[in-house]
Amino acid sequence: MRGLTRVKWLAGAGILALAATACGGGNSGGGSSGAPAGYYTASSTEPQNLLQPANANETGGFYPLSMMFRGLYTYDAKTGETVPAVAESMESPDNVNWTVKLKTGWTFHNGEPVTAKSFVDAWNWGALSTNKQINTTFFQPIVGYDQVHPENGQPTAQTMSGLKVVDDTTFTIQLAYPVSSFKAQMGYTPFMPLPQEFYTNPDKYGQAPIGNGPFQLDTANGGWDRKKSITVKRYENYAGQDKAKAAGARLVFYTTYDAAYTALRDNRLDVIDQIPTSAVGSFQNDLGNRAVVQPQLAIQKIGFPLYDAGWATPGAAKVRQGLSMAIDRAGITKALYKGQEQPAVDWLAPGVPGHMDVCGDVCTYNPERAKQLIAEGGGIPGGKLTIATNADGPHKEWVTAVCNSINQTLGSQACEPKLYAEFSVAREEITNKQMTGAYRTGWKADYPFPDNFLNDIYRTGAASNDAGYSNADFDNLAQQAQGATDEAQALQLWQDAAKQLAQDLPSIPLWYYVTKAGSSTNVSNVSFDVFGNPEFTEVTVN
């Protein structure tokens, strides 16, 4: 990665004090002592939405859904490559027409067999506009999507014509255009199957989902206890290879990661997926061989509400570029993360095909140029930049550091954090496009392809396009890249698309995540996949 010039203020008391703050604070749930015998506990956050597979694109919803569901494929923990789950095979001669064959013996937690209809019905329901699922655009390539999810007005069909059930173990998919990564997407939650019981009352089901995964909701031990925890137990009839080793697990929602880490050190929590900034310098000594530090396919960014009038002006792109150049990424990562995180030069995380330095000068610390661009762009809308983040995650410190860097550059109090008590509350305002200032927008890969970091976030109308960004040139490059049959050509097109982002800057890349995690003495075999997610099925209780 490119080394960035350090600035004096980072060596001062302000930033270093943030890095040295002691852990503390109460938690909102119990640790191991509160879970049933043979169960382990893991830190998480309250889901943003009901637990419906097509309605989660944040960690709070993804974790429990990933434990309770399996799709056609899952992902190898070390490489991220697709591994068959329910699928026997999924073949296409042209990346347009696909034939899917299923394994037999898979059942939902209520005993219902998993069939081709289980997938086709679920995808049709997830795509239908009136069901208002947050991940609906993942079905957009399928023929007939525009009838079930028109841009305006009511749907003219209830099912997509591109999906056909052939028999119990076979269905076909016809896409409107080639998508080379389509098969790789099949392990992501929107593509999970659903039992027929779901359709009798989708909202009730979303509070107590019935999946086909290695864990099932444990209603006898609390199930989804809102704002506190989600408890699951091992599904004994699970047909997959990745059977759960523990009897069950409880996802506990802590008010802060400082509180979660304190609980972990005290053996009241068993697995933590993020170490708070205050403990980055000490957790490896604290935990010894129970500490985990490894690369992760994830990036930290700052997003902007391009639907807001102030950020939609022609000059606002220059303001965003100037703000990016006002951030001393190298200094911040050295002070807060002991240099473990790498300053970002791209919207793709290292390890994702096509990753290269496309951001250039825009992601290089340059205070004088930053001030010039911000002035040329008409100044920060409203005169002050706020960066929204959630207080129940380890982010307040770095958001404060970013604001300090911007303030140091501009010589004024031009930036300040805007704190939300809970991640789900912040996500609700971001999803509903109610933001007026900037916001934290980290992204963890769902599958290891450029599409997931670019197309799924920045294409016009994409499921995770929280900024409301729209650029015809980017959309065209993205569609060409998805349809390219030659990998080198596809990667070049994705890089060209990323260069368009560097001009428009709908988000500011900051740095790439490193998995910094750990476990208690109550558990063994705790590991994390290439995406930074705990391997929930591998954990054993001592």
C-alpha cells in the first residue's frame, strides 16, 4: 500500500488518549453464565429488520440468518470460494441460462423437505416489490424481474418468468443478460430457500424463522429476545457437511464493544468478532493464543447522501475529494490500530480480484490541495460535516480521529461525529435515505468478486446503494464487466468503473479491515473466515 505522510497532531495527547482509553461499561445481555449448558456466547448487534433472508444486508441480521440457513452454495472459510451446500450442481453454457440440480435429504427445521420449489418461491417472494425486501435487486438479472418489481407503479406479475421448477430436485434460471459471478452469489442470504409455512404469515415468521441450516432458533431458551440476544440450538437432522459442534449458541447484543471485550476477558462472553479500539494495543497480550489477527475482505468508508440537495450540486464532488485529501489515513491507522490496518487506495479490498490503486491523489493526504478543492466546490454543505456512526460498535474513536484530521487541515471545527446509540437505528435512517450528513459505511464481502464491492453498492438502484449514487458510465461499465466471459477483460472493466468512482467519490475509502478478534477460555476451535465472520459451526465448548 502507499505510505502517507504523517502529521504532528497524531502524536499528540488527543489521539493517543483515545487509543489508551480503558475498557468498561455494562452490557445488555449475559455471557456464558446465562446460556444453557453446552452453548457458547458471541457478540453481535440487534438486527435491523425481521429475520427474512432477503431483508438483511448488515451484520446484525446476517449472523443469525447465516447460522439458520444454507443456500445452494456456501463459502470456503480460507479462500472464499464457493462450496456446494444444497446444490448438486449449477451449470450454464453462457452465464445466462442456468440449470440447478439439488441434493436430496435436506429438510427445514420443521421437517419439510427442501425442494426446487423452496428456492423458486423464496426468490419470487423476495423480488416482489410489495414485499419491500431490502436485498430485492439481487434478483434483478432474472428475466421477469421488471414485471414483479417495476420502477413505478404496482407489479404486473407475481412471479419471475425466468424461474421454472422442473421437478423436486431441478429448476432453471434465465437471466436477462450474462452475469459471470451469478453462481458465486448463491451463498448470500437473499438466495436462501423458504418453507411453505413462511407464506402464511411472513412477519410472524421473521420473528421466529424456520431455516434449513446447522442451527435452529431455540425458542425454549429465549429465541429472539429483542434488544438483548438471539439463541439458537444445533439442528440434529442437518444434512450439510458443516454440522455444528456445540449444542447451541447465543448472540448477545452489547451496548459497546468495550463492554463486550470486558466480558470476554472475564469469561462472561466466549467469542468477539471485533476488538474495541481501546484494546487494540493490549488484546494480544491479554488473550495470548486466543487472540486472532488475520486479513479480511472488508473496507471502511465514509458515505454521503447524494440525494440531499447540498451534496447533489456539481461542485460537491470536489468537496468530497477535498475531504478525502484532508484525512491522514496512515497517521490514524498507526495511532489507533498500531499500523495493522492498511490505508485504502481502492474500493476493492486486497485479495479481491482486480484490486489496485485507482484512487491515486484523491486518497493521498494533501492539506493544501484539500483546502483548495473544498473552496472550489463551494464549501462543506451547511458549513459543517457530521459523520454518523453507532456507539455500540468500535467506531467512535476513528470517526473522531478523521474529524480531527479534517479540522486540522481546515483550521476550524468543520467536522464532528454524530453518534447513534444502536447500529440498527443508524442503519434505518441510512436505508430510508434520511441522512443529511456523512455516515460510516464499512463493507464486508458477501462473496469474493468485484461485483460485490462495486455493482452491489454503486449501480443505480442497487440494494446497498445507500448514497443514491447514479452514473450512466459506471452502470454501463458494471454491466459490461458482469457479462464479460474473459476474466482479464472483466477485471479491466471493473477497474475502469472504480476510476469513475474516484471522480465522483460517492464514498471515501479509508482503510482495509484486519480481523482482530478473540475468545474466552470456555471454548476452543474458534476461527474466522476470510470475510471476518466467526465460523459458528466450528466452536466447541470446553
